[in-house]
Amino acid sequence: MSSTKVTDPNAKGSSGFLWAIVAVLIIAAVVVGFIVFRGQSATVDRYAERDRTEVAAEAEYSDGAITLAASGAPAGAEEVEIYEDYSCSYCADLAEQTDERMLEEIEEGNVVVHLRPLNFLDQGSVGHSTESLAASLALISRGEVEAYWNLREVMMEEQTEIYNQWGADDFADAAAGLGASDEAVDAIRAEEHLDEAVELAEGNASRLEEQTGSVSSPRIVQDGQAIAEQDPTQWMNEVLGA
């Protein structure tokens, strides 16, 4: 008794079709990867071409504050705390109007500034304020003061454009273009400081509420008392008498 082997006439065609799908998916993945790489490179190049602010001040990161002071600042230098939120348009306005002079006063030893970041505008979620702060912490915790200052400038000056648009990769690419180390860039990209940012910002909010009875930004505090409440841009005139 003989038997006849029956084969599916579509088997070969089906196999070829599957391989075609696999090939298309591989090509698509390569194209997407190339586009992402080009996008990252463009961001790095853009900020590498940006005029950077040179920073001679020293920075210390402790107790929820990023403290900026001149090397060997005199013991009698005025000290202030500035509470700011990276999502706050008023904070961006304050930075735009006063940062240049503030850095000069710091470097001349006239004032010591304790920057205290907040994230209350994230409303309890991990949003732009927290992600921006995490990127800042990746830099300042590694002693990269100039990269930190310049990234802060970008985040304030371009706040309208980047708010809720940037993610960890965008912050990392910008930091890379601004001269951050590979270690810091990798930490930003991996969101290593995200939990730390949440804890720090919440601690600063509690501190501000204890000092002033409310949480808002920007707030300037000296000796535990809010100053320049009507016009925060005048805080240096009030503190330094100039």
C-alpha cells in the first residue's frame, strides 16, 4: 500500500511572508533609532553652541539647599534663601531679571544665596518641576557648578518651550551640550536623582510653610522672614542697600 505525502502549497509563501515582516520591523527599528540619535545629537550641538556663563562661585549641596558663595566669602556676608519652582513663570521672570547681578554679588562676596527648589506645581505627581530638579541634582551633587548654573539658565529662559515637553533624555542631552560629564549625563538619563528630588522639594515646602505660613514661589527669605514680597526683583536692593 503506497502513501502520498501532502504538502501545503502555501507553506513556502507563508515562511517568506514572515521573514518579510521581520525584515520590515528590523528596518523600522533601525530608522527609529537613527532618528532618535539624530535628535539627541542636534540637542547636544544646539546647547554646545550656546554662550555659557562662566561661574567662579563655589557651590555646596546640603540640607535641601544649593548654596552659592564666593571662595572665602567674608563671615559678614548677607545670606538669603530663594525658593523657586522650575515650572513657575514668576520664578523664570525673576531669574531673567536678577540672575546676572545675583551671580556678580555672590562672586564679589557680598551675598551668599541658598537656592531651595520646590515642586508644588507638580501637584503631587512627578512632573516637570521634579524632573528638572533631578537633572540639577545630578550635576550639583557631582560638583559640576558651571554646568548646573547653565542648565538652570536654560530651564528658566526656555521654560515656556520645554515645560511638560522635556523628559530625562532631553535634560541629559542639554546637559551634555553644556559641558556636563558623561557620568552626570548618564545619571540624568537614568533618572537616578528622581526620588531625591521629590524628598528635597517636599522638605523645602515644609520649611517655607514654617517660615512664612504658606507655600508659593518665588519667595525670598532672610533670617526666617520673607522679604521683597511686593516685588521679588528688588530683593538685592533691600538686602544690600543698593
